[in-house]
Amino acid sequence: MSKYCLKNSYYRNFSFTGCQIKLQRRGIGALSSTFYIPTFLFAIFSMISFLIHPQAIPGRIGLTVTLFLISSNVYASVNAPSTRGFSYIEVWIIGSQIPIAFAIFEYGCILAAMKIWNHSGDNTKCIDLYSFIITTIFYATFNAYYWLTLLK
């Protein structure tokens, strides 16, 4: 080769190396039957606890505490990278556990009121009704916002 070819080929070298990776989300189908539907039902069942009479202490507190523990266990069983940070899964589990935790807290307040003021528990139906309405409105609003944001 001549000096001229070597000299000009230096300026015409357009070689490169690269890699293209296409990532695609599988959708929510894999999580819906093992995560979203069960935790949704747990939150709904916790709202049913407002309909149980306050005198049925083992039934009402047993239901809500069991639902809270099962919901936490379902979250722990989700296979996801530990370094993913705060994601939609965490938002969902917090939003689904708020009604359950609120039911536990509300029932604790009812038991305290029954003990302090010696109520029979019949006067607490109004508190249960308001708690049921507030929880239902919160959870419906949370679900609407969550799914509209997720599916955007």
C-alpha cells in the first residue's frame, strides 16, 4: 500500500462497537393473581370488620390482625430485585394496608371508649358506620388514582 492510502484511510475509519438492549415490561398479569387481587380482597374484608359487633372481641380483632399479617406476607413473597427502590408495588401495599391498620386502630379506640366510659358497645355503631364510609371512600379513591396512574 502506498503512503497516500494509509494516510487517507485514517480519516475514513468509521468503525464502532455497540450493543442495543430492548427491555419490555411483562405487564401486570403476572402480579394480578398473586398480589393485587388477594391484597385488594384483604382490604375489603377488613372493611367488613366494621359490621361485626364490638362485643365480639376475638372475632373482630382476630380478623383484622390476621388480614394485616397475611397482607404483609404476600408482599414479602413478591419476587423483585432488592435494589429497585420505592415502586408501584410498595405504593399498592401501603394503600391496601391502610384500611386494615385503620380498622385495627378504630377498634382499639372503641375498646378504650367502652372501658373508660363503660359503654355497652351499642353506642359505637355510629363510629363504625362513619369508619366504614371513610374507609370505603379512601380505598375507592386510592384504587382509582393508582390504576389510572399505573395504566397511563
